[in-house]
Amino acid sequence: MSTPADPSQPRSPSDAHATSSAVTHEVPAGFVPFHANSDTFIGLCGPIYWKDVPGGTPILGMRLQSQHMNLRGHPHGGLLVTLADSGLGYAVNHMRGGPLAVVTANLSTDFIGIAHLGDWIECHVEVDRIGARMAFASCHLKVGERKILRASGVFAIVKPVEPPPGGHVHGRLQGPASEAHPATPPTTPTA
């Protein structure tokens, strides 16, 4: 068993994970901010981005920064599970075509690879089935073509979330009468 590093001691300058100044913050073309202005958990985990895939499921993605890493210099497992859970739920809701109305009932994950500081991670989802009360989907988190996590989820269909007036819920703007309207994606983020 190894002894954890003393968190009060500064990291060595030679530590590859000590600084993120050399890490690019570039976002691939087509991705736009995902709940960037939200003070909810998902907004605080990011920045996370999404990309519409015509005829398919949307892709969530993020660039690993120092705040996403654990003390060993790897992405925190909780962050990766959060990205998978969010990607699955978002894709299921997108395929349903309505306001946010799914909650995670079960989520199974397997860590099958590793990512590094500065890597761009994407969540690629396959929706298996959507019923009247439950939906089933699976995904892989990928760095390029390399898979680092696989997950499968079961989602309960529930009463839709009522966002604040003019609020934003999963890529859809809500009008005063809570009618879903396609959102105009924000402008492409800049580095």
C-alpha cells in the first residue's frame, strides 16, 4: 500500500500534472457549451460541450483540465461517470424529442482505459429502447478511437422539468407555456 502524498507540499516542477498552462483548451468544431452558465453540478464539472449529430444521438465532450484530475494524475472516476451518465440521459431525452423528463434508475460502468491531462473525451451513445416508462441506452467514452469507459443505463420517464422562464434545458429553450422549441445553438466557443 502506498502512502498518499502530503497535500500541503507543493508539487515538483517536473510533475507533468502540476500545471495546465501547456494544456490546450481548444474545442473541436461543431461543439457548443452544455449548461455552461448553470450553477448546478453539471455546470460546475465542466466545461462540457455538446454536438448535434443529424440522424443520430448528440455527443457530449470535454477537454481534461487540472481540476478534472485525481491525486494520481488521472481523470477522476466520478467525473468520467458523470460525463457518461449525462451523455446517456441527454441522448435518451433527445431521442424522445421533448423537455427533460428522464432520471437515471440504474447505471453500470466499467473503466477500460486511461485518459490524460489535455485529452479531449467524447461520449458516444447508442439508445437501445425507449418505452412508455423506461428507456435503455449504452455508451463509450472515447479519446479519439480509444475507448476508456463503457456504461449502460436504465432511465425512468418522469414528469418534465420546469425550467426558469426563458431557461435552457438540454438544448431546448422553454417558452412561457413550457412548450418545447428547438434551440438555436450558441456560437462556437473560442479558446
